[in-house]
Amino acid sequence: MKAQILATTAAAALLAGCQTYNEGAAMDPIAQAEADAAYSPEIPEGSGYFASDSSLPFLAPDFTKISEDDYMPAFQQGMDIQKAEVQAIIDNPAAPTFENTIVALEKSGRMLGRVARIFFALTGSNTTDRLDEINREVGPMLSAHSDSITLNPALFERVKAVYDNRAAMAMTVEDAKLLEETYKQMVHAGALLTEAERERVKAINTELSTLTTEFGQAVRSATNDQPLIVDTRAELAGLSDSDIEAAAKLAAEKGHDGKFAIALQNTTQQPSIPSLENRDVRERLFKLSHNRADGTNPEHDTRMLLAKIATLRAEKAALFGEEDWASYTMYDRMAQKPATALKFMTDMVPALAATQRREAAMLNEQIASKGGNFTVEPWDWYRFANQIKAERYELDEDAMMEYFQLDKVLEDGVFFMAEKLYGLTFERRTDLPVYHPDVWTYTVFDADGSELGLFYFDPFQRPSKRGGAWMSNFVDQSYLWGTKPVIYNVLNIPKAPEGEVQLVSYDWVNTTFHEFGHALHGFFADQKYESLSGTATARDFVEYPSQVHEMWATWPSVLQNYAKHYETGETIPQAMIDKIEAASKFNQGYDFGEVVEAALLDMKWAALSPEEAAAIDTPEKVSAFERRSLEELGLEIDLVPPRYRSTYFNHIFSSPAGYSAGYYSYLWTEMLDRDSRKWFRDNGGLTRANGDHYRKTVLSRGGTMDYFQMFENFAGRQPNVQPMLEARGLVASADGAVDSEASDGALPPRTTASTPGE
């Protein structure tokens, strides 16, 4: 993503890219090339499906040729081959160079990458008991394998030799970035630690791999195995007939014939709660979700798993001389320091707390006006907030769904947006194997008619799929390998009963645009090296391009093209969209509050010292720490619980790193998003010129440059938080005042991190 440069700085940037370092090298280039050519180490060859690239278009996976029995042998072969490739780098008698060390390391592990990308795609989207079993077994193996490379002293000696000689080398900007990142990541992994410290890091990494896999699987079980069971249809009053039929079907599948079951979703709040008229049922469903893994049901208790994870992370950070996990893990983030992220969030708390109290009072008035003799609780909040929305803004969300038919949302909405903004076109395919019958496949064509890549769309909820929505690659873009991206989007939309039109909520419309924003970030990758390609960016930057694409869901020309009534074909009335926009600032006490609380709760776990973490050694202490951490925020946590409690916070506890000390990223990137939306509106909106500019300055850049500089190249200035606060209704905007404490919109002071080891 480095080749495209702003026209105004093309000459200077190109010159800088070619002359970043002075000429010079440790060995004559011809002699070096001859030495490298003479070195021909023996590398073992793999066997089976994953031993070579797929023969399908774009190297797409051929799921008809893969069985569950293929994975473990392929993982083992892939690790063995990469170990041999790394050993060949170490044993090379020629002096270390960028090509024979850094590029050679980048090239290693091709077979392992093939199997891992497909395996982990399936364990997320269509797992089985056998795949889960393999996942538990292979996780520690992969962790140990990674450590055997990043913590190999002999390999690091060669990498460091190249890094130390960088001032005397001629490299492109992307080459220089690959060298810098390779060195930094090895230092971050522990290359500069003592041998004893490195061994302890390896042990911690292996244990974390096991524990985080167990946590993710335990949360999935707690979510899938505990649907709400109700006895009568009358208890589900307020749900649609199709929802009630689906509840009856699920109950039968769970062994409760004649009853009804509502499956849990991944977040604390549940989508059925606002529609349920029976308050007792609402309360039961909310508490079942809220308590799903906290020991209320002894069969599902993740507290000691997450406590062990937090303790190991704190210990690992201490080995690197860092005071906590957040300080250790944020080394490569855009925000860089925990204090920057914390100040960014805590500055919003006064206005948010005031909004929560104000909205709670409004809800209590609404409850009283409907004859209720109770005050609002979390299981009431959305029901009565929706009533106020409906009355104040005359917004009927069920009626709105009738304009959002899934295939039209994707093809006439998302794809239409991509055509107008970037010139892309799409062709549906039915000739490629998929991992589940519900997956749709498309070839993506660039503006010049060339094939850009392949897109898989997996929209529907099922028990074999983890909650949420995400994007990833089956194949990464890379000029080094000549590969184009093969990308998939996964959603969790409740599937309509057989024979019914698949309608989706406005939230799922937004999510579809969001996830395709991630896909565009991957499709527009323009890098030589996979490790810098596409979405290989900082955790607190990667959500930004996806969030900014949500703005086009309600852009008039896009909306008019896809939002058609499923029966009449009538275009959605503009008045209904105006009501959506007007209502968007309402209920931010909950909508925004639950995310801020989750992000701050994440930081509390990541800020523990080793001694503090070790002291949380019982399930009860886990619960007490969570409660205390939330109370310290100063928000209305009993009315607005966090979007995820610690016990089912997959983002931060279900992978060795994941979003730990990084859930704030959704807020940080929303700041970038809202400021970017302002830029688009100020510069003419949905135009090819704007799309090409955004592609050139952001979407094609991957992880090859400073993120603040990237944003400035796009917007012509540094980001400002004010547009986000205005969009959330937390501060006064140009068209109206808000009764809350306001920020001045200034970002926290920017910090500069030095390169590790210098």
C-alpha cells in the first residue's frame, strides 16, 4: 500500500523513498549475490492439500479437498518446514543482508500460513467438536513454535546486524519499515532478555495460548448452552410470529419440545429484550446474559481462567521492565501510551454520566406515563427508550426493517457504494466451494476492469459460529508472491424461517457496511510484503476505515438504491431516514456508555501489577475487582452495565493478545471516523475523486507509515475529537445545544516512542 503517493508531494516522497539511507554495504553486492546463490540448504517438502497453493482462482481454498484429519499433520509439517527455513537463515555463511535475512524470514512459513488461515477461519465461523479439540491441542504448539523463532538468539543476531547497518543500506520505504518492524517485534517478544527470562516468557506464552483458547470455548458454551426457556407463547408477546416460531424450533432442538427458547447473543444486552412485553421474561433474559459465565450457573464459570490470564500477562510485562500489561502491549499502537488512551476516555465521562442520569429520568417518566409502578432497570432501558424514540421521532424500527432486504443491502447498497466511491464492480459466483451453504461468493473488479480479488460473505447466525462480526483473509495481497486478496466477512444475522424474505435491522445494515469497510482495506492493499499488507495495522487504527464506511448506509443516493420495501418496492421515505438521523443522538447514555465502560474495564485488567493480579486468586475476588473497577468510573453502572462483563469479554481474554488493553480502539477510531465523515461532507460526499483520495492516502497504505501522518495526508490536519462528541450528542453542535459538560475537542498530547533497544 506504499506505492501510491499524494500528487502534491509525489516527487519529494518518491525521492525520500529511494534515498532513506546512504549507499554502502558490508560486502560488495556482486560478491554478496554470489555467496547467497552458492548457498543451497535442504528444506523438507510438505505433503497433502496444504503443501502447495490451491489450484482454484485467486488461490481460494478448495473446501471439497480438506478434511478435519488434514489439519494436525499440516500444522506439524508447516512448523517443521518453517523451522528448517529459519535454521537455513541462521546457518547461511554469507554476511547478514536485508535479502538473506529479513526477506528470507518474511518468506518462511508459507505452508503453515495456508493451514492456519483456513483452520482459524473455520473455528470462528463453522466449528465442530473435532476442530475445537485440535484448537486446544495446536494452540500451545503454535505459541511454542512462534517463540522458537522470535526468541532465537542466533536469528536475532543476524536481524540485529542488518538493523544496526541500516544507515549504510539503500532500501525502499517499505523495505525499511519491514526491517524496523521485524527488529521491534523480536525485541518485544524478548530477544534482549536474558536466557532465563526468555525461557520464562516462552512458558508464559504457552500457558496463555492454552488458557485463552479455553476461555473462548468456555464463553461459547456458556452462550450456546444457556438459552432462555419459556413455557408459553403468551410469555413471548411482542415478538414477531417468525421469531416465536424460531424460538419453538430452538427449544425442540435443545430438548424442550412444546416450549420456547431464545438464544443468547454475545453482548450483555439482548436484541429481543426491547420487544418483550412481559417484564419478568425481560429480566430473566437479561440476567441470563449478564450472569452467563460468572458462576451463577456452576457449570459455566470463567472467572479463574481470566484471573490466570491477567496474572500471566502482568508477569510477562514485568519481565520486560514494564509496570503493567497495558504499557507492554501498546508499544505499536497509534495512541502508544495507556495514559493517552485513558485521558481520551475519561475526559468524556462527566458529559456521559450527566447524559445517563438525564436519560434515566426520562425513562422513569415514560414508565410512569404507561402506568408502571417501577423505576427503570437494565432490562427495561431499551424497551422504554425505543418507546420514547417512536413517540418523539415517530420511529418504528420494525417498519423500517421492511425496507432492508439482505441481498439488496449487500448488492444494491454496499456494492453500489463501492462502485460510486471507488469504481469497483462485482460478479456473483456459484462455482467455488464454500465452507457452509449459507456463504455467498463474488469476484471483485477494480475500476480499470482488472480482477481485484475474491469476496466471501457469511451472514447468518448458527451454533457453530462465535458471536459478533469480523473480516479476515484466506489469501493476503503481496507483490512478493504475486497474490491477490481473498477476503471474507462474517456476520451473525438471525436467519429468517424457510421461505420468508430475509429482512435485517438497521443495526445489521450498519454492520454490513462496516465489515465491508474492513474488506476494502484488504482489497486495496498495495504492498510487497504480507506482514505490512492491508489490515496489518495498529489495533487502534484498524477499525477506522471500517467505521467511516458506515456513513454511506444512509447517504441519499446509496439509500435510494437499496432500501426498497420488500413487498411494494417503494423506496424508503426520506422522512424515515431523517428520523433515524435525528434519533441517533438519543440514548447515548446507554449506547455509548456500555462501550466506554467495557473499554475502561479492559484497561483496569491491563493495568494490574504482578502483585495485584496474583492477589485476585478466587472467583469471588474476580467479581469484587470487576465491581470495584466499574464503580470507580463514576458512571451509572447498575443501570448501564458494560457491553461485555469480564467473564465473557472475548475481545480481551480469548486470544493471547487480541484487543486486550485495546478495546478503547473502537472509541479512538470512532474519533478518526467522525472527523473523516466531516471531511467527506465538506468535500462533496460520495464522489470518485474523494474515494480515490481516501484509497490513496489511507486504504492502500497498510502498516507502512506513521498513522498520524497517514491521517494528515488524508484530511490535511491532525484528528479532532469534537465531531465524535457532537455525533454522540454529548457536546453542543453547530445546530443545537446539549446540556452537558463539553470537551474543547483537543486530542491528548501526542507521545513519541523510541525504538526498542536504542
